[in-house]
Amino acid sequence: MTETAVRPADQTEAPLVLTTDAPRTLGFLDQFTLWGNLGISLFGPVTGALVAAYTGSLAQGLLAVVVGCGIGALVLGGAAVFGSQTGAPAMACLRGLFGRRGSTAPTVLNIAQNVGWATMEIIVISQAAVAVTSERWRWLFVVLAGVLATAMAVRPLGSVKLLRKFMVWLVLIASVYLFVQVLSKPVQALPQDGVFGFWPAVDLAAAGVVSFAPLAADYTRHSRTNKAAFAGSALGYGIAAIAYYALGVFAVATLQTNSTDVITALVTLPAGAIALFVLLVDEVDEAYANVYSTTMAAHNLVGHVDRRWISIAIGVLATGLALLVDLGNYTQFLYLIGSVFIPLFAVAIADFFVVSKMNWDVSSTAPFRWQPAVAWLIGFVAYQLVNPGTVSGWSAFWLDLQQRVFNHQPVPGWLGATYTSIVVSMVAAILLGRIGRRPLDN
């Protein structure tokens, strides 16, 4: 627990400030349904369609989905235990890794990515609604999605209970229907013009799941046990993500669509608009999660401010951005998220469970620790060397360095950025952590 958790908590709702203890009201089923709902997303088929394009094969695409989502789910589950063990929200938990001041860096990065995710969720909700109705109403759907997501963020625990009682059943029915319709079509050969390989596809799938690791403890701080936190998040999100990424892979093979048009292709199925409308409504919980977790990240910097006002401000910002911007380069956004947060949480998991023995100091006086920071940097570099991406002005530097490291030879086909970064980060965190602890043990 944090040393600031000194005020009694309302057991029916999340604390308003960081100095209030978190009520432990969520069991396994609560968390399994929460994370299952978060894993069922309109971004799932979009990401799955990208995976299919990267592999150019139905079998390899499905395998890449299982491997990538499986790796991501384990990282997510490990990060979930941070919250259940300490009682602190996600970015406050990282005080135990980097110290109070050191946690500012990942906090700022997390705020940026969460605002970006919240904005993209609102955009994809509006685009799906437009596919069912008319383009002229896009602004209205943006505003409605933003308002609903913000309202849910103001009452997060109540929203979790609502998702468990009602939305999960409607979503399951809609999901089964879409799968039946997609799988009833004949399988055709996948396009070969955008094939990058199996491991880049795994990186895509893993990045989408790991993007929720920085949010995990914001909810699992309310978990009754560590086991419920790990199992609920890893199984709930992992199973749902595998299913919906696979839906995108199958859609490319049977509907002859792509990542840009996959949502429209699903809408055109018989009664597809009805099923998609259910998923569209459910998509609001994704936006809510990002708004709420942006609020929790901000609490690591300004813990005395009422989270409700922060959530309203974040909701207004994300809604405004959604009115002004497009989805942009979603693939490269995923890669950048992966290169930052995959090694970060690999280091955090190794340090938490192996080096620190689940005993982090998450207080406001936690000292800076250089060892995890160096391990994070090493893991980030390892990811970029294997998969530099194609971001203008950024990738050129890493491509040049990659050529030097691999002696101007192509990166081996068996080398994936995700698992390479995880292994390198964890090994670095454990070795550096033991070096750093040695003087204290003597």
C-alpha cells in the first residue's frame, strides 16, 4: 500500500484523490468481464486485418495473433499484480521502479498515449456509426461517445458493474453472429503485396495488447487478490483480443477486405449493422478506460486534485481532438507504443517479482533507481534495432544503426522485436538490479 493511503474509502466508488485508500471490491469475475469487454474492440478486426496483410497467410496470421496476444496477455497480467499488491494506480506503482521523480517520465508518456488512444477510440466509434447512418452525423457521434466515455470515467467502479451485468451478454451474441457470418464465406488467397513476415505481425498483435499494461493497475488496485488480478486481466483481455484479431484475419480471407475497409465490410453482412451497433456501444468502454487511466496517470503528478475534474478535462480534450483529426498511421502508432511500453513493463515485471520480491516503495519519497532506467533503455534499443518502423525522421537513424549491428545483412527472420526486447529487458533488469542491491546486502 502507499503511505499516502490514509483516508477511509467509499467502498462503492474509486477514490477521488491519491491520498485515499482504494476499496477492494473486484473479484475474478468482475475483472474477467471488464477486461473481456476491453478486449472486444472495433480495433481488433482492424489490427487482425493488418496482421493478415503482414503475413499473407491465413494460418500464419492466426498463429501470429495467438503468439502476439499470448505474450501481451502475460505482460498485462504481470502489470495487473502491481496494483493488487500495492493498492496504487499504475503510474504511482512505477515509483517503486524508478522512484517518485523517475516515474514522471513514463507517466508523461502514458498520458500522451492514453489521450491518443481515447481520441482514436472516439474516432472509430464515430466512423462505425457513420457506416451505419450518414457522414453528416459524424460530429454528433463524436460528441455522444466523448460524453458517455467521460461519464463512465467519473464513476469507474459503477461502470465495471454495469459492463458485467448487461453489456457482456449483448456483446457475446453480436460477436457469435459476426463470426458465423464471416466463417460461412469461402476462404480465398490473401494478398501478397504487403507481406513483411511472421514476427513483424507478432509485434503488431503484441503491441495492441501491451498498450493496456500501463492501465492495468488503475483497475486491479481494487482487486481482492493478486490471483484474481492476474487471471482476470490476462485471460479476459487475452481471449477477447485473440478472438477479435482473428475475426479481422478471417475477414481478409473471406470478405476480401483490408484494414481500412474491414469495418465497412462487416457492416454490409446480413444484419451486420445491428451486430456492429452493439459493438459500437460497447466500444465506449475502451474510450472510458483511456480517459480514466489518463486521470490516474495525472494523479501521479497532481494527486490532490479531484479525479472527476481531471476526467472531464481529459474527456473534453479527446473529444475535441476526435473532431479535428483522422486515425492517421495506426500501424506505426502501435509500433511506437510497443517499442516504449513492452520493454518498460518487461523491466517492471522482472524487477517487481525477482529483484524487489514484490516489495516496491510507492510512496512520495521513493528514491530514484538508475538500474531499471538503464534496463528500460537497453530494451528499447533492442526493439528498435530489430523493428525500426517507418516513421519519417526517426526510423532512418535506427535503420542505419541496424545495418551496422548486423553488418549490412538483413535481420534474421526468426528474430522478433517483441520477444527479443522482453528477454533483453528482463535479463538487464535482473543483472543490474542485483548489482545495485549488492552494497546494501553487505
